Amino acid sequence: MHPREVAKSALSHGASACLLFHNHPSGCASASQADELITTRLKDVLALFEVRVLDHLIVGHEIYSMAEHGLL
């Protein structure tokens, strides 16, 4: 996901906050280093437009919440 596209979508919907999510086809729902990096990048970009990231959920065999794990 490119941060520009996420920001464009949030702005086109007039969002003040958003919830990010994606799946891990492997079934392992833990956040990878790449997941953490893109989440930080998205948070920083969206903050420029005053759009808060509430959580980033990863769907596998279970659902992993980055907010619950202190990664936001």
C-alpha cells in the first residue's frame, strides 16, 4: 500500500480517523518489521492531514491488533 493512496482515500471520504488492515496469507498474524515500518509511515503521512490511525489489524488465523501490542 502506498501512503499517498491511503491519504487520498481518507481525504476523499472526509475521514478524521482510520482503521488499517491487511491479511497474511500464511496465517501468521504477527506484525513483521515491514508492517511496523509501513504503519509508522502511514501514521506520519496521515497526521499531516489530521487523520488519526486508530489501529492496524493483521488478519491471519487470528486477528493481531498493533494498537493492543503497543505498536501505534
